[in-house]
Amino acid sequence: MPDSRPGSPTGSAPSGFSLLHVAALVRAAVPPMHPGGRPLVAGVAAAAALVRAATGRGTLAGALATAATAAFFRNPRRVRPPLTGVVLSAADGTVATVSDVLPPPELDLPREPAPRVSVFLSVLDVHVQRIPVDGRVVDVQYRPGVFLSADLDKASEDNERNAVLLETTDGTRLGVVQIAGLLARRIVCDVAPGDEVAAGETYGLIRFGSRVDVYLPPGSRVMVAVGQRTIGGETVLAKVPGAR
């Protein structure tokens, strides 16, 4: 007589299995899209639909182009490490430079060399930016510029950029600068002076290839090296002075 117990080869499916459960697993595996990408995804989808209507062809190419654009604007969930006195990476990407430099004037930081960690984002990386510390936004300054390749060191000075000055809960100040790259033509920043922010939360987006510079307080101990991969909101960039 066949075994009809739940979970047996010939029995019914486990009681915990359901279409709703499968849908929840799919939602957990597929990251949501940043709102700043919705107009572009809609535009690509509309263009694909027009090509299909006019020619009767291009359905697969249009679907792939729309999916690729949506994937570019993905905003995956991140879990901040349970650490204090650290600065988290503001972006996913590869550490391009680690050096002591003068902060840009728009950050209004002390005019003395301070550690700067630059992370380069390729077109395949997640392109949302995340707050590196708990605290508040002191100032936000946008500067127009050119669109050199973001992996060049002079991109920090010449390219279009948006600088955010942050103050931690203990009064330490640091800066985060979104820098447009060779293909990028739009910087999105969703915070304003006076906003209370938390480490790891999403605050902006750069479209299509870019760079993010973090200007650390003097005396910070940098914890990453050139060529290292970073995960926004999770990788520890540095320990600030006085942190254990």
C-alpha cells in the first residue's frame, strides 16, 4: 500500500509549501528598484513596445533591454555590521584610490589633508548610494562639471558632482561626494540639510558608471585597500579617531 504521509514520495506536498511562500522567496531574491530608475525603465519599455508595434519584431531584444535597465537600478537590502566608531562604504564597487588629500571646498571641512577613499562603480555594480554613518546632514552642494572617466583621479575635481557633509552623533564631520562618470548624466540625491540619517540607508543614485569619494576625519584608520571590492552599507571603510 503506498505511503500517503505528508512529505513522502507519493504523499501530498508539505503543509508549509504554497504559491504565496514561493512568491515571497522570489521577492526576497529579486531586489527592488530605486524610484529614480523608474522613468528610464518606463522609457525603455515604451520604446521597445513602439518598435514591436511598428515592425512586428524585437520582442526579445526589447524585453532584455528593459530587464537590463531595471537591473541597473536595483536596490538590494543590506545589513549594517553591529559596530560603532566606523565609517561604512557609501557604494558598491572597487576601491580606486586611498590617499590623503585636501577636501573639496564645497564640503567646508578643515583645509588640511585628510584620508579619502574613492570607490569606482562599473555599469554592472549596484548604483545606489548609502549613508556611511549615523548622524545628520549638515549641507548638500551640487557642482556642474565635465564627464571624464570616473576611474581617473582628476575626476574628483573636474567631473559633475554632488557633495554631502555629514555630522555624526558625537560631532565628527565627514563628506561623501557622488561623482558622475563617462556615461553618467544624472545624479540623484534624496537628502537635505537638517535630515537625520542612519548608516546603511539609501540616499542617492548615479546613473550609468560613476564614482563615490568618502572624505574621512583626519587620523582615521583606513580598513580597505586599492582593488578591494566594497559592499555599500556593509563594508567598513575606516575606523574614526578614538574608536576602539
